[in-house]
Amino acid sequence: MKILSVENLSRAFGGIKANNNISFEVEEGSILGVIGPNGAGKSTLFDLITGYTKADTGEVKFFEKNIYGLTPDRISNLGIGRTFQKLKPFADQTLLENVMIGSFVKEKNIKKARDKALEIIDFVDLIEKRHHFAKELSTGQRKRLEMARAMAIEPKLLLMDEVTGGVDQKTIPGLVELIKKLKKSGVTIVTIEHNINIIMEISDNILALDQGERIAYGSPKEIQNNKLVVDSYLGTFDAA
Amino acid sequence: MNDKLLTAQAEPLWNTDKKIISLIAGIVLLLFALPHLGLNSFYLHLMIMIFMHAVMAQSWNVIAGFSGQISLGHGAFFGIGAYATSFFYVQYGISPWISIFFGIIFSGIAAVLIGIPMLRLSGHYFAIATLLIGISFQVVFQRWDLVGAASGLWVPMTSGDSWLALQFHTSKMPYYYVFLVFFLITFYLVWILSRSKLGFRLRAVRDDPQAALSLCINVSNYKIIAYVISAMIMAPMGSLFAQYILIIDPDRVFNIEISIIVLLITVLGGIGNVWGPLLGAAILIPISEYSRIYLGGTGGAVDLILYGLILMLICVFRPDGLISFVPKNILERKKQR
């Protein structure tokens, strides 16, 4: 079943077409990787889907329901969670409080909200850091915090913007495992990634963008062999 | 489930250290006993002013400290509260105990009407807009004949002490207890608020509105809710102050100084912390009152110079306010490393 359908989505900033007629679909339970060089329009696409930026034209359907024009809070309420490229933790609050803000969406009782937040913090492997303020956490830990916070609203679809960006090499495998674990838990994922090895490893399908245009869409193998993608982004990619 | 998770879930929700609870209970008992321990009229007045300003600062703390919107016109809600009780008593003889609630409701309505357009603004723009709103209330009331225009309202004095009319002429002690009870109720309610779903969501709006939106939080609505709660906390202090001095006019109860002093108290004590306004009021109000005693009149503006000096020191060395000297695990949350 299709969880997300994006049809002819366009957005221009002045003369620059950040997204131009982008269309794609996401199957429930799958991972869609979004790739493209800097300025390709990947984060703008996330902002358009989640209502942070209004599209000039096009449609976004979530389980066949058109969500175009809804505000970000209403879109998240429908079950679309997201993380941000530039991390946005609630810095002066503890990790537990950050996640509780999300878990309050489904749990009205404070004790239940706290316990649920703790389960999610345990899921992202940060249980020992639960009482640390967000500003005290490392970049990798803050990435996990954002994932935990987004998971706390119990999303059906999770949009993750560069989960492994800006973290050290040792942290990356743990984050990749976390994405796989998330998929196993039944959450559909759309993830922007620059690390091509990771995107090939975790994605069921890949959407490649360049200068606001969709240049390819397909399985990792198809993308790997797509001349346009190779020319504009992959270069001499070595699948091994 | 693993052991670490089970241990975490077994922790109490909040710091329930019996020593802290006993300390707070002891202070409350002491506050109730204080007038009977030989406090003279001046000290009763000083305590009343501390209670009043602590509540006013707490009101400002809800909008600025919890939801991150800097309002510079909060004195307007103090004035609305003051005029509500005085006007309905003067015109219709309605007991201030009833019209206090009129003040709360009027302030809430005013906050909605002001908040809906103003809270679309953010940061400095919102602050400047509220400053002008505060001033415009003063100007409107100066020209509004129904409420006495510039000369204000003189509350008819009862022949003796009257709980019904909330007037006490022989001793300040009843006023002390009235202000104390309002102070305790307000601080208790705000303490509850800070630990509620609403409190969590307001802090999310304060810390990062964009991230808050991604967690199903309607940022605009929550800002308005905070503004309304804040206004409704401020109004009763205006009402009680009007009953305390029995004469109000626009220059006194809509003065911009009211908006500034609540800001100073909160920043000094600790913005965003439930106990910050109390600490700030307990320090700044005695400075203000003593400078008036020793320097006469308005304190020769020495109190303002001292405020400025203290504020500069706080901003440079303790941006989280004096409350930051108290370890967080004592007042706010249990922190385990």
C-alpha cells in the first residue's frame, strides 16, 4: 500500500527552482533514500511534504489523503514525523523531557508519557543519558535524540534528514543499525543521505535529485547503473 | 525489557526529597506565623509588596520564561484588574471578592484580543508591540470619563474593617494574609503548570518553535494560551493592590514601570524557573523600599541605579538568574550521572 504519493511538486525561490515537478511514491514499510548533491532540493522536499514550506504547485497524499496546505503541526498529527538537517533539540531540557514532549501526543497521563519516552530512549540506546540536558549531548547523541523525539509521536512515516551527517565514523554504524531497527518496528522511512554506501545498504528505493529536478527513481541497483546519477552525483561509485 | 529501563521507569516522576518538601512546608508555616512574631506595619507592608511583586513576576515568567515571548506591556493586565474591582465597587457596590473574577476574565479576554494579532510577531517585534499596547491602555484610561479619566477612581472607604469590602484600616495584617494566600495559590498552580503537558509544550515552543511544530504542537495557539494564563495571573494583583491603596488612576496602575519591574525581578531571580520570581522579588523589593525610606520620595532613583547594576552583573555572570546558584537537582529535577 502506498503511504506517500508526491505528484508534480514544485517550489521556486525567486528564479531558483528548488523543486521542479517532483513525483514519487513510497510503499508502506519501506525505506526510500533521497540523494543528490548540495543544493539539489532534498531538504526543501522535506519541508514541502511536512508543510514547513508551501508548494507552488503539486500534491502530497498521505494514505490517499491530500495534505497539501495543512500546517506542520496538523501534518505531524496525521502521523508524519521528521528530523532536521540542522539539529533542533530543546537544548535547555533533558533528553527525557525532549522525548516526553513527543510522547504527550498519544499519552495524556504524565507517568505513561514518561514511561513510553523511556522505552523509546532505550530503543535508541541512550537510556543512561536520560537526565542529561540536550545541549550536553554529542552530535551523534543529539541525532538519536531527534529520532527518539520524532518516534515518540508514533509516526507511520518518518522523514530523516542526514542522520549520519556531521558525526564521526565510529558513530555511523550505530545510527545505520538504528534506522534498520526502526524499519523492523514497522515505520516507513524517507531518509536523506550523503553517504552513498549507507543509502545503497538500507534503501528499498532511491530518489535522486539534481538542481531541483528528479533525475532518477528506482531500486539501488537501477540507480547505481543510471548514467545521469553517475554523472551528476555518484561518479565512479564502487558498490563493494 | 532490560534492567536499565526498568530502573529508569521505577524512578519517581519528580524530586520527592522529603527534606525539600519539609523545608517548603516550614517556610509556608513561618510565613503564616510571621505577623504574630512582632512584625510592625512597615515589615508587613514590605512582605505584602514582596508577595504582590512575586506573583506579578510569576505572571510575566509564564509568558516570557515558559513560552519565550517577551512582553513589555504586562502592566496593562495589572491595570485591568485594578479598575475591575474599583469600578464595580464604586458604581454598583459589588464586592471585590466577586469583581476580582471580573478582572481575571477581562484580562483573559484582552489577552486573547491582543494575543491573536500580536503573537504573529516574534522576538523584538512582539516586545515593541506589547510595549505600545501597554502605553495605549494608559492613554485610553486617562481619557475615559466612565472610569474617572485621569483622576481615576476613589474607592469609598468603609467605616471599619470589612472582609466583604476587602478594606482594613486598623492593621495591615488581614491584607498580609490575603496577599499571602494569593501568592501561595499562584505559585502552586504555576508549579503544577510547569510539570504538566501544557508546561512541557510551552517550553518546547520557547526552545524551538520549528521543532515544536513537528511534534503536533500548534505554536500560535500555545503562545496565546500562555499569554492568557499570564494575564489572568496578573489581574488579581491589580485588584488587590487597588483594595490596598483604595485610590487608583491610570498613571499608577498602567504605568510602564510595572511592566519593567516584573521583567527585572524575573530576570534577576531566574527566568523560566518557578522559584525565580520569588527570589527576585525578595531581593529587589526590599532594596526599593529601603532606598525610599533612606533617600525619601521615589528613592532618589537610587533603587533604579541599583537595579541596573544588579541586572548587568546578573546578565554577565549569571544569565540564568540568582536561582542558578541553587543546584538544579534540588529545585527542579533529579539528575543522575
